[in-house]
Amino acid sequence: MRFVLILVLVLIAAGMAYIRLAPSDPAVWHVAPETREPGEYPGEGSFMAVVEAGEEALADLDAVAVATPRTQRLAGAPEDGMVTWVTRSRVMGFPDYTTAIHRDGLLTVEGRLRFGRSDMGVNQARIEGWLEEAGI
């Protein structure tokens, strides 16, 4: 019985390490969001917002995003017209990917989770908070 308990603990620790240390491939995650209606979910654990915005909006959003705890830019830059950030949860380090693209006067921002089936509204809250803080 003791062996089984140790084995279970080792497997849990290995799973936690994999989630926290799994590399983020920009080729997979730095992709332009498809155009959907504002607030429409592209899948469970995902959220998309589409807003009318000026040219400076992506730079403003980037400044807010990189100032967010546990968030870093994965790929792109505001001057490229598209940026992807990865934000990790505090305890487990689950990565969520947020991509924003500005074109034709619209800023499209999509947040997606990597692991699990639902993010319990975290991506929507983050995106709406970032947009509000950036004044968009």
C-alpha cells in the first residue's frame, strides 16, 4: 500500500512538472484568431473579443499584458500587428495563450487554454480586464 501511495505522489509531481515546464511553441500558438462575433466562444476555455480600435491599441494592450503577473510575450510585437502572450496560473502554472491582432480598424483578442476543458471564465476576465485597463 505504501508503494502505491508513493507511486501516485510521484505521478502527480511529474504531471505538475510537465504542466509547468512544457515548452510553448510559437508556431502552434502565435496564429491569427479567426473573426467571430464579439464575446463568442470559439471553444470551451476560450474567449474572443473584437473591438473597433485605433492603430495604437495593440501597443497599449501589449503594455498592459506584459505588466500582468506571470505573463510574458511569446511571439510577435505591436509593430508587427500581432502579439501572443502566455500567462501561467499562480499555483499549477497552467499556460493560457492570448493572441491579439490589429487590422482594418479592428482589434481581435483571443484567449485559449492549453490543458483541460474549461478555464472557468479566466480568459474572458483577463481579456476584458486588459482591454479596460488599456482604455480600449
